[in-house]
Amino acid sequence: MAAFELNEKLRADSTLVENLGLCQLRLMDDKRWPWLVLVPQRPGIEEIFDLTPLDQAMLTFETNLVGQALKKCANATKVNVGALGNIVRQLHVHVVARHENDPNWPGPIWGYGSREAYGAAEKQALMKKILESL
Amino acid sequence: MAAFELNEKLRADSTLVENLGLCQLRLMDDKRWPWLVLVPQRPGIEEIFDLTPLDQAMLTFETNLVGQALKKCANATKVNVGALGNIVRQLHVHVVARHENDPNWPGPIWGYGSREAYGAAEKQALMKKILESL
């Protein structure tokens, strides 16, 4: 079986926060909203239901762990979770902290406007805060 | 503890397909894309991580069962799964069959245009097909 390789667009758009048991936890470089992506380190998977049952359970556990931590550390109104993959086919799960004053509330983040990169210090501080909340 | 009551907007916008173990499986009345919603029958829950661990596992199982069935029966290019809840706060998980010629491919379905209702016969036929795929 081929080894897992992170999709090039995911690599370019995000930064590794932590390797969890199954997933790479990555921060999207978009300061409009605290936006994490979990990428199961399994080759050739596009749909959640194409994972083994054990990996599906692991993904649920890691997604919910991260969602709860992000809600708390970002003091979010709502967490949005989604697996779309229409453009980047490698399975990845978005976990996003939403606030009532964010740029597209209450609409979705997907397909809205363009990414706005963090400054380096700002990104490091957020990553540290997220790691401490896990 | 209060009993589960389905949110009024979810009730108005969708039709019950089947009661699964945890969730109501409902078809959104929008013929632009085959669009199912799973609603865990638990009162007062807004986030997936607010469910008990057992209910989280059940939701994963039911979501993936439904996603796999929908992909097959709709002959979809990709299944999109999401739990947003910025407007309707009662926890509900969207499972949507996407095709490369659908109205907003490869963009998201959320926040795009307006629902287009099925005709009665068309809706019944799709619900029957989905039920047979489960």
C-alpha cells in the first residue's frame, strides 16, 4: 500500500499544529476565523465512510476533542464542522470557530472571499493557545 | 429532562425518511441536490461534542451508513457532510450528494441560492430509493 502523503494545497494553506493518533491537526492560514483541519494519515481516502470502522471512530474522537478545545479557546458562538472535498479530494475535516461578528456570519465559511494570512507572531500565539487547550 | 422536539424550521423544510437508532433521517425539500439531514433525537444539543460518547459513536455510524448509501443511490461524485447550526441551533448533520454538473459545484451548498421544492411523486420516488439503499 502507498504511504500517506499530504496534499500539496493543504500543505501550502496550513501549518501543522500537532500529530494526533490518526490525524494531522493543521491550522489554516486565515485570520478571518480560527480554522483547523484534521487530515487522517491514510493514503487514498476521499470519504469518511471509506475509512475502516476503527479509523472512523478515531476520527470522530479527534474531531470532537479538537472542536471542544477550539470552542473554549476561541470563545466561539458555534463550531462548524465539515468534510466537503469537492476541490481537494484527500479526506480532510474542517473545524471552524464562528462568532456573531465574523465576516460571513451566519453563512458558511466555505466559498466565501479569500484567505487573509496571519502574521508570524499571531499565528504562533494561536497555535500555542490551541495546543494548551487540547 | 425535556423531551426531544424537532426544530420547526427543520420540520418545515424536510420530510421524515426513517427513524434510525439515534437520528431522524430527513430529506430536505430541495431538488437541486439529494440532501439528507440527520437529527439526533436528544433535547438541548447544539454541538456534536455535547453528545455522550456513545451517542457520538452512534451519530458517526448513522452518518457514514447514510453517506455511503446516498453516494451509491445518487451516483454522486462526492458526498459533503457538515454540521453548521449557525441559524438552526438544534444539532443536525447534513449529508449531500454532489455532482460535477450541479448548480454550485465545486462550491458549497450552504448559503447558495434558494430551495427548489420537489414534486410529490418525485420526492416519494427518491425517498423510496434512499430507503432501499440503506
